[in-house]
Amino acid sequence: MSDAMIEGYARALFEVARAEGTLDEVEDELFRFARSYESSDSLRAALTDEHIPAEKRQAIVEDLLGGKTTTTTIQLVSMVVGSGRSRDIPAIVDSLVARASSAKQLDVAEVRTAVALTDDQRARLKAALENATGKSINLKTVVDPSVVGGVVATIGDTVIDDTVRTRIEQLKSRL
Amino acid sequence: MSLYTAATLAAGRLFPSAEEIPFDDQGYTTVDPILPPWKELIPGSLASIIVFSLLYWKAGPIIKKSFRDRTAGVQKQLDDSAAAKAAAEADAVRIREAKGDIEAERARLFAEADAQAEALLADGRARLDVEMAELEARAEADIGAAAGRGTDELRAEIARHSGVAVDRIIRDTLDDAAQQDLIETFIARVGASTGASS
């Protein structure tokens, strides 16, 4: 899909969420869904399989997100899946997050951890990152078992990596 | 008297009859043991002269001509032989010269072949020396590379096993408390810093 089309979808999702007054929640939920979509081969295969009717793919989305996210998030993801743009969900969501952060004059900080962060940890981590970067942060957390342990935070071009995975890789490289 | 009669009479005078020839118990004999009797000698001589004159008159020119022709033929053969001899000598000279040229050419070819063989031999030896040196160098390089490769492969294998072992040990030892400790450490470290680090 072209960048213009991705931007078009992102703008549409952004406007819908803002009109609904659930931009923060929807943005966060879409971000998590996009990361899950990236990390799950079976989910990607199911949502991008052209042989599965669009209604069934949308039903999968509703089953997956039902009760866990807002209705707006479910409807927006279903809309993207129904239009046959499942492959572009990560790019659309990233564009949406960037747009939302820009609207709030925030920088997106993507934080990946092996285990979920508590609300307290999220708040302290957000404050720490804002202190370290001197920017207002829109914190997006992702549970990613591949990091093994520790935290990796990406703010724009800046990466703060203190993960066990990286240390293991460094150790392997030295070996 | 006819001519025949006269001739008979003359012959009778010239050639005596058998009764007139002396006869004894050993046969007819002549007076002179060497010369015949005059009566035989004169007509015989005349007859011989006539015969030889006739021969000289009639056959002489033919004989002379035949002798001249024969002489001319012999002379021609001699001339031909001389010419053939001269030609043969010229051919012999030419052949000798050609033989000399052939000898010289053969000697030159042999010398050239020897020189080329020497050059080829020297070139082949030099090339063999170079190839041997290259082969030795390549073999040494291959041996070194193989040794290095073996070492590298061994090192890589050790590193791979070590990595797997480290990975497994760390995953097994990373319980929830350790995870939380890592997160808290990260938050504290980032919070303590005042500039972005990567």
C-alpha cells in the first residue's frame, strides 16, 4: 500500500477515535493489537488469507478483541480488515500513533519488556524517559518475550537498550 | 672362231688340263710348293686384279660411304657421350653443391632444433620451478587456511554451544523477581540520566 493510502487510513481512524472521545484508549489498544499482529504468525496468516471471507476475518477480530478493548477499536480494526488492508495494520497504527502524539505534542516511546509493566512502573518509566530525553512522552508498552528480560525503549531515532537479549547477543559475539 | 671358242682356247692355255699336271704316287703336285705354276698364277692374278678392281670400282664407294657413315655415327655417339658426360658432370657438380647445401641446411636445422630444445627445456624448468613454488605456497596457504578454518569452526561451535547454554541458563534463572529487578534497574538508570543514550 502506498504511503498516501496508509496516511489516509490513519487519518480516518484518528478522526473517528477523536470524534468518539476515546483517542487515548483506542490509540493504545490499536498499538497493542498491531504489535500482537506483528509477533503472531497465525494471526497474520488468518487476517491476510484471501481465501477466508472478509466477514469471517472480521469475526476473528471481534472474537479476539471482544471484551478486552473498546467497541471503537474493534470497529476500526474490523473496518481495516474488511477492506482487505490487514497487511498494513502495523503501518496504519504507527501512523495513527504518530499523528495522535503529534497532536498532543508528544514523542512516541515504544517500550518492550518480557513481562507486563504495572501502572506504577509505566508512570515511573514515562517520567524517567521524559527526564532522560527532555521530551514529553507518549508511552507505548509492548510485551515481547524475545527480549528475555530487561527493557528496550525507542524514542524516535534514540534507542535505550538494557535487555538480556542484547547482553546475550553481545556475549555470543564476544565468544 | 667364236668368242666362246677363243675363250676356251685361251683358258686351255692358261689352265692346263689334269693330264698336264705332274702326278706321282702321292697325287698331283706343283713344281713350287709355295707359288702355283705360272699358268695358274698369271690368270689367277689377273682375275684377282679384275675382281678387286671391280670391287674397288663398284663396292669401294659404298664401303667408303658406309665407313664414313659409321665414322660419322661413331663420332656422333662420341659427341653425344661427351655431351652426356658434360651434362652428367654438371649434374654431379650441382648435386654436390646441393648436397653441400643440404648438409649445411641440415646442420643449421640441427643447430636450430638444439637451440630451441635447450630454450624449451630451460623455459620448462623455469616454469616448473615457478609452478612448484606456487604449489608449495598454495599448499601452505591451504594448510594454514584449513587450520584456521578448523580453529574458527571449533571456536564458532564452542561459541554456539556456549550461547545456547547461556541462553538456557539465563531464561531458567530469570524468574519474576529477576524480571522486576531488571525493569526497576532500567527505570532507575534512565531516570538518573539527563541526556539520551543509545
